[in-house]
Amino acid sequence: MDIVKANEQDSHSIIDMISKCITSMEDQGIYQWNEDYPSFELIKKDIKDGCGYVIKDSIDASLTRQ
């Protein structure tokens, strides 16, 4: 796995992951994030400003095909 700067194409995956985290946190009574924060606009701004990062799996997908 590698930690790399996020790009525009990563933004929807990031928001999807955040949405899943929000649901899990709320199930545990944690209300740190909600549907307004962090926003899609904030994620896009972080990416544009060069301060958004993602973890990329470097495993070749062809190795896992059956």
C-alpha cells in the first residue's frame, strides 16, 4: 500500500468512505461527522490545495482474478 496525494477522480470514493464512517460512528453514538461535514466541497478543496491523501493498494488486480 502507498499513501499518495488524492486526485479529482478519488473524490467520490472518499465521500463514499466518509459516509460509511458516519453511519458506523453514529451507530456507536459518536456524532463528530454528519451529512454537512466534511462536505464534498471541502474534500475537493483539499484535493485542489494538495493536502488530501489516500491509501492506494498497489496489488496488481490481474493477480486476483479467477
